[in-house]
Amino acid sequence: MKNNERVFKMSFASVYPHYIAKAEKKGRTKAEVDEIIYWLTGYNEQSFLQLIENKTDFRTFFEEAPQLHPNVSKITGVICGYRVEEIEDPLMQKIRYLDKLIDELAKGKKMEKILRQ
């Protein structure tokens, strides 16, 4: 669990460029990455940019999220060797949900599928 704590304290702003790079390397866009983040967390552009500017950590990023999307339970599958639906730590599960969505984007899935519509 010490490892989890290290992740929780990481600044979201330090990981965000990696999400964008992963997507862009596969021909996707920053706008799509942002759309996924807004969908998952309920943040809007203004509140999200504030978090980036403040170098908010992952714990605070998810604790202050306006609303986790009601369809998050539809996010399933394996990321980093773990089934996201079986991760017991609620915060780590939210982080892995985001990882999984970005992964799906990079793998070329359509946005409607990624956003569980």
C-alpha cells in the first residue's frame, strides 16, 4: 500500500502530459484526452486548468472531482496487470479507470465506446 500512497501524492499535472503524449503518438488529440477527463470527473475546462496550475495531487484531484460519471462501473478490463473492476482501494480504482480510458483512446476505440454511451 506504500506504493499507492506514492501515486496518490503525485501531481496530476506531472502525469497529464504523458496521457496526451500516449494519445497523440497514436493519432488522437489532447482535446479527446480532456473530454475523457471531464467525462470521468465532472470537471470543466476552467476548474481543470486550475488543478493543473495548482499542481494538485491525484488524491485531491479525485476527492474534489464534482461528480464521478454514473457509468464508471461499465469501465472493465485489465490495466497495469489489474482488473479495474476488482481494485479494492477506491482512489486507486479511479486512477486506473482514467488509465484504462486513455489506453482505450490510444488503442483507437471510438469516443462513444470510451465514454460508455
